[in-house]
Amino acid sequence: MALNRRYVPDLKKMAAACEGNYIRLNKLMPNFELGYETSFLISGDLRAEAPLRQARIQLKVTESFRYTSTIEVVQQGLCPGWIQPPSMLVRLYHDARSAEVTSYQNQKRIQGKYEYPNPQMRMPDEKAQLNQFLAEWLTHCLKYGHAEVALDFAPTR
């Protein structure tokens, strides 16, 4: 007879992911003042024969306090019409140097664990998966992101 094992959050792994996300967000957006906004482009399929497809990533500070800030992270483009592009709110804790996902696709109050099955059909480790997704997304942005501004290196006279 198989026993159902209950999900137990791995706090060390969760803390490491949140600390890494804070560092990645600092590299992408060094200013956390209210209203500060930045955007950049990332490329989709990088194979030589594929057409160049790009997405815009927008980071905007929606709340800013002494010890915390909230950033909205939104991707525009590169998603087929039937898929909603990723959008999340991330709370930064400056004193702890940590960043965690607090909302994803307008779904607020993500709990640390869920009983399964549940009415929303969330996975038991939904919060851990969202923080891991943010880590992978930000890593991709750091690796493949580039400024939107075209640089002109033509000599001036």
C-alpha cells in the first residue's frame, strides 16, 4: 500500500531562490524608487534559420517603502494569441535582500503550500514553482536581454 507523502516546503531552497531573484532584479533594475520603469528586449528563437522574434520585458516599481518595494514584471510579445503573456508582482525585502512572487497572472495571495486537489487546481508547491520560474526568467533576461535603443556608431564631423 503506497502512502501519500505530504508536501513540505524546502525553506533553504526557497530562501536561496528568493535571494537570487533579488540579486538578478538589482542587475536589471538598480533603482527601486516609486514609478521608476525600465524595459528591454529579449530574442526568442536564436537558431540562425529562424526569423528574429523579440519580446519586450517591462519592469516597473509600483510600491516603494523603506524596507520593501513591489515590482511589476510583464512580458509583451513572443506569445501566441491563445497564451496569456507572463505577468507577475514581485515583493522585494531590502533588509533581507530577498524577492518573492506575490501575484501571478492577476492571481493574488499565493500560499506557501496547497492541499491537492483544490478548487483553483494549484499545485502543492505553487509558490516554489513561481519563484523558480522567476529565477529562470530573470536569468534568461540577463543572458539574452538587450537595450531597445539603436546605437549609431557613425563618425560625426
